[in-house]
Amino acid sequence: ARDRYLAQRFRQGLRAIDGVEVYSSDNPQLSCALVAFTVKGIPTKTLMDTLWDRHAIYIRNVTHEEIGWDVNRASLHIMVTTKQVDNLLGAIEEMAKKKA
């Protein structure tokens, strides 16, 4: 339940940021603590690297060229706090605004 709460909080926060597209479902039966998303104009690897370099936040970029899948993925597991989720959202919002 906690993992789903964190993922829901993150998905909702991402959807409030212009230029962000979320690929994970809000349906609890179709989702888990992994949230896939992209930020318009920022390559997934660049976003991943910048979040680490500037904020010490680690997410992954997941690319499968054979199926055209290239997203960032955050894992919202039991060790993640709501403050960390909010910090991640703030960092993504800051980067998205610079690209807009």
C-alpha cells in the first residue's frame, strides 16, 4: 500500500508538470511502484544523468529500440520517503521549465 501511495503521489505530481508524459496507469490493478515517464525535449539519459549530477537522485532510463520504448523510470519502494518524491518532482519541474 505504501509503495502504491508513493507511486500515485509521483504520477499525480508529474501530470501537473507541463511537458511531462506519464506511461504508468493509475489503476491499482495495472500499476506498481515503478513509474515510467518522459520530459519533452530532454533525452532520457540526459535527464537521468542530470538528476544524479545536480541532485544526487537516481532513476533509470529504459530503452528498448526494437519496440520503440525510451522512458525514464522511477522506483518508489518502501525506502523512499514522501520528501524524496517531492524533491524528485521539484527537480523534474525545474528541468522541464528550462526546456519550455
